[in-house]
Amino acid sequence: MKKKFTSLLLALLFALPALAQRFEYDGLWYNVLDEEAKTCEVVKNNDVNVEDLIIPTTAYYQGAYSVTTIGEYAFGGCSSLASVVIPEGVTTIGDGAFEGCSSLASVVIPEGVTTIVEWTFRDCTSLASVVIPESVTTIDEEAFWNCSSLDSVVIPESIITIGLNAFASYLPKSPMSVYYYAENLIEARSLFNGNTYLEGTLYIRESALEQAKEIYPWCLFENIEGIQVSVESIASDTDTSVDIYSLDGVKVADSTEGLPTGVYVVRQGNEVRKINVK
């Protein structure tokens, strides 16, 4: 009996470090990823009714841990979540991390994320626009599946692979405007709904217009328009009515007036460009 008790005690003692790898900080649950590097991932949200969420850069549990990952389905089904800011240190967002966040209208995808994996934003039916950061090289199948309010998406030239139905929906509310910056268009399987190809507009570099007529699926668009994509310097007191997005993908203003200095993505009429506000 004593021997069995000792064995059980030893088993529990060995299990303690594993149990200690999950911790709660400021309403979110985390798993320690690397004890030596002091990194962790967000795995669960305590408050199912949270509307606006800023994920911290650092979480604290017997020391400071850098948040580098949003775990699989970490916020899945949080139907009240309307906006989320993911910190710059995050490089990985897991499968279905925001699946079913039906109120999510605004999300900042940080530079450093290289892949938007399958179902990351599936059924985010309030998400209206997305600017993919230039660090992203891969968008997996159905990454934005059934984001039925999505009316514009900005795809950077860093993209190498886009999976099947990445931006498709069951019943899209309106045709989509697609802004694609690449000098050389990539070939992919179908990415959008039929009505986007028929009624939406593909905005690409003027130098890529001929490619768009031949390369699938871009050749499916009935409406293709050439745009100038450039980095320009403008004064911060310029008062032009535009749609201005941060490089992280969130709309920040309708005018450059009062904007902090920095680089932004601007959509104005048929033109998409980057501006440097000084």
C-alpha cells in the first residue's frame, strides 16, 4: 500500500510542471510555449460578452511572457466580439481562432504573421473590409469563408499562395472590390463568389492588366481596372475625403487631417496607394 501511495505521489509531482503551464492573466487564459524563451499563446477568453478586446503584448505569470500565438479556436463563437487588436509580437494565428465571431467588424492583423490559416475568420459575418499585411505569404482555404459583409479586400504582392474559396460566402451582401498589388499575378483556384466575378471589381497595377486576362482566377472578373500603386509623401494637413487604413488592416480615418505620422493604405475612387504622412 505504501509503495502504491509513493508511486501515485511521484506521478502527481511529475505532473505539476505540466499543469502549471496554463495560466490566467487579465481575463485571458494562456499556455506557456517556451519556458526558456518566455513565450506564450492565448488559448481562451474568460468573458464571452466582451465587445472590444486588445490582446496584450506581454502576459504575466511568475514573470513576463511574450504573447506570440493566438491558439486554435481561442475566440471561436464569441458572438459579441466587435473589434480585436492583436499585438505586433504575434506571428501565428491558429485554425478557427475567430471562427463564428459574428459581430467582429474590425481586426488588426499585425506585421509578422506569415500565414492566415484555414477558417481563421470563418463566419465573421460583420467583417466589412480586410487589408492583409505585407508579411503574409499564404492565405489558406476558406480563411475568410462566409464573411458575407466583406465588400473590400487588399491583397499585398507578398502573397505566394491563396487557397480555394479563401473569400467566398454562402450569401454575400454585395459584390466585392478586390485590390491586388502584385507585379506578377499568382495562379490560384476560385477565391470568390460568382457575383464578385460578375459584379465586383478587380483593381490591379496597370502593368499587370494583360496578365489578368489570362491568369486564373483573375481572368474571371468582368470588371478589371488598372491603378497606380506608389508610396507618396503628403502633408498631414491635407483634407481629402478618402478611406484610410493602417498597414495592420483597420480603417482609421476618412481624411488625412489629424493623422499621426506614419505609412497608411489609401483608397480613393479607383486608386489605391500608400502614403507617408509627415
